[in-house]
Amino acid sequence: MKESTKRAMSPRIATRSPSRSASLVVHAFDETAGLAKRLARALNARASLILEHRFPDRECLVRVAHRNDAEAIVVQSFNEPDGKLLPALLAADALHRAGARRVTLVAPYLAYMRQDRVFRPGESVSQTVFGECLGRWFDRVFTVEAHLHRIRRLSEATKCRGRSLSAAPVVAQWLARQAPDALVVGPDEESQTLVESIARVAGVRWAAGIKTRIDDRRVRIRFPDLPAGDRAVIVDDIASSGATIAAAAGALRARGVRTLDAVVVHAIFARGALELMRRAGVRRIVSCDTIPHPTNRISCAPLIAAALESSL
Ligand code: R5P
């Protein structure tokens, strides 16, 4: 088949040969089983659940079902990361011992990326510690919208092959369907690349604010250059305390925006975050499925599957 015809038929996933698929297993923990199933379906691969056992002393044991030399993908998302890191590393070790020819981590949300330098004397660089730990046990790491602002590539943090995928195409699709006439707004300077790419794909206008962080749960945001309009969608990579989106919503409402929605890629949503954002006037809050949450409306599975498929 000619290359141009193949491209027109689009998903490269559809052209995957059954024999290669048979040698690929997507392994998931309980919490990531949903996304792993969607990924396995897209890759025409087998999905398998990792058994995670806690001993009375809270130590952890994992057991994987893996055939010799099949390629392994482990799906683990690192919201509330401390209790999830070790099981992921143990799974990688178990898969190598079971004979997997390559073990790839799909971590749709990668934690500890924001502490990417020593902000105050005496601190560690968590990004390096966490990233290198993963790179020591996994051959490759794939993630979505890693918070990389002082380094350009994920591999600089993990010291192994890997990619941080942009969520812009899937968020833009949602926007084009759900809010085609809205202004896309990034709350701060760091969100600018994401909102600009989304706006370009969706064909809508965009703006980004300037943020000053006061502490973990308080920020100040202003919008010096805001195009006129009474409908906006705030887009950010992460919502944790919800303070950033709430402050952006307050500033936008003060400038005359009446209808406000918010899209976040990683729905961390610490306690009280949703209420805070709603009180600030956000009508609809939706998220990508990188962290399982009732607000998940946008799936990143096609994005991740396409990236994996092109690198197998
Ligand atoms: C940081 O700059 C990120 O892009 C997010 O804006 C931030 O992590 C959101 O955190 P919070 O919801 O706690 O304001």
C-alpha cells in the first residue's frame, strides 16, 4: 500500500501486525486498569493486572504474569506518588526477571517534576531523584505534559529514553466540540506553550496571565493583555489546591468574562480544590484521564498509544 494511502486511512495503530501485538503486554495496577485497557485495545495487545500484596508490616510484594521475552508496558500514574513508586520499581524488576525484552513505563502523570531546582537552601532537586530512580529500572518512560520548564527533554530527568507527550491535540478536539467560540486562557507564564498549541489546533484566540505564588494554597494572577469576550476556558497542566484556577477565574470575572469553564490535564485535586474553583465561578471542570477522577472527559489513550506504536 502506498504511504500516502496509509496516511489517509490514518491510525497507524490499525496497521499493526497481529504477530507483533501478540508479543506486547500492557501491565496495570488496580488504579490504572481502565487506562491500561484502553491502551491495550488501541495497541491490539494483551492487558494484565499486576498483583499487589501488602504484608502486615505494610511492605509490598508484586507479582506479574508475563511470558518470556514479550515486550512489557507498565502503566502507573504518580498522583500520591510515594506509595506508588516502589510498587512500580518492583514490577519493573519482576518483568526483567520474567524475561521481558524491554520494560516501558507509561506514567500518564509524572510526579515531582515541579521541584526542578533548589528554590531555598537545604532543599533537594526532587525531579532528578524521582526521574533517575525510574530510569534506573525502566528502559523507557512515556508521560503526558510533564512539568518541564527548566529542562527541555524528559530524558534529562530520567536518564533513560522517553517522551513527554503534549495533551494539546486531545484538549483542542474537546474545545472545538464543546466551546468553539471561547477564549483559551492559561493562568500563568508556564502554561503559555500549552494554551498556544491548543488555540492553534482549535483555531481559537488565547491569552496567558502572570502569576505570583504566595504559598502552597495562595496565588495572585493578573491578565495585562486580555482580548475582549464574555466566554473563556482556563487550561492548565495541573490543578492541585485549585488556587491557580480559582485566582484566574476571579481575575477573568473581574474583567467581564461571564461564562467560565476549566480544563486540566492532571486532576490532582487536593481536598477542597473543586469547591474552591466552583466558588470562584468556574461552571464546568473537566480533565484528561491521566489520573482517574470523576471529571475525566478527555482520553489520552489514543495519544499515548500512537506514541508507543511509532516507537515499538
Ligand atoms: C504550576 O505552575 C502548575 O502549572 C500549576 O499551575 C500549579 O501546579 C497548580 O497548582 P494549584 O492548583 O495548587 O494552584
